[in-house]
Amino acid sequence: MCVIALKYFKDSGFVGVKNRDRNYKPIVHIRQSFRNDIERLYIWDEKTKYTEGLNEFGIAVLSAAVMVKDDEREGELESSKPGWMSPDGKKIRTALLENTIEKVIKSIIDARVVGNTIVFTADKAFIIETAYEELDEETGEPIESSFKVEKQEIKQSQTCVRTNHGILLPWSGYQDDEDADEHERDAR
């Protein structure tokens, strides 16, 4: 279970953190990129080519998956398809080519990066929750028209934490086990 968090500190601005919990042993590198004359620095999962990071304009992106089964399959796909690359990692790298926080957010939404994504600068931050509400019964693929987005600004007085389930889209991601007793559900 991945966890992303964001908090504002008076002397530093917004600071984001993430743990990347995988069902395989990831090999993660820090990579620097100069593409389209824009510098980006991001974490790079060697196995899946998944990335998150920041750009020279001070815009950072962190994300936690909500289509968890698809996300967990990424580690398997890497070994079965040479040259395979995490679709969301590529979409995030592309978004980081933008020069304003608004354009990065638009790129993430337009590219349909599915998950709980924090986009922030030192002074401004947003949480974007996106997910597909329906899957095709035969193929299991998302139904494009069921893509949902909720976006909320994170105030400097707030701390934002997300994992692999939605808050603004409460039906997305991991869900409560209906058989669990009330106390166990409250603890989640």
C-alpha cells in the first residue's frame, strides 16, 4: 500500500513524501532529465519505469494508485513485454513538462492518470482523485465515459494524506470488507 502525504512548513513551504510499497522488490533511481529544454528530477522504478517527481518550475507530483489490481500487475508486465513502460509514469513525466501548476493538473486529468495525485509547489497544493466508476463486464477494461475527477485545493493549514482508496471518490480503490465487524472498519 503506497502512502502519499503533504504538509506545509512555515520556513520551507509544502513538503511531500511517499512510500512506494510494491508486491515486488523495486529498484528505484533518482533521474535527471532535460527534455524540451525543461529540467525534471524524478524517481524511476527500474522494473516498471514508473515515475514521479518535480520540474525546474518547482512543481511536484506524487501519486497513489486506486486501480490497485492494474497497478500490481505492472511488475509482471515488465518481464513479459520488452520495452513496456508504466502508462501513468509516462503521463506524469509528460505533465512535468508544463510550466504552471494549473497546466500540470490539466495534463494529469486529460491524460487520465488514475489515482490520488498531489500536485504542489512551495506555496500552492491540490489533491486530485480520479477513477473509473465502471469496467466493461467482458474485458474488465475501464469504460471511458465513467471517468470521474474530484479536485480540491489543500490549504496551508491542512495536512493531506492519501493511500490506495478515495476520500473525495469514496467508492474508488480498496474498500472496506463487508464482513468485518464495525470496530475493524472504524480502525481502517
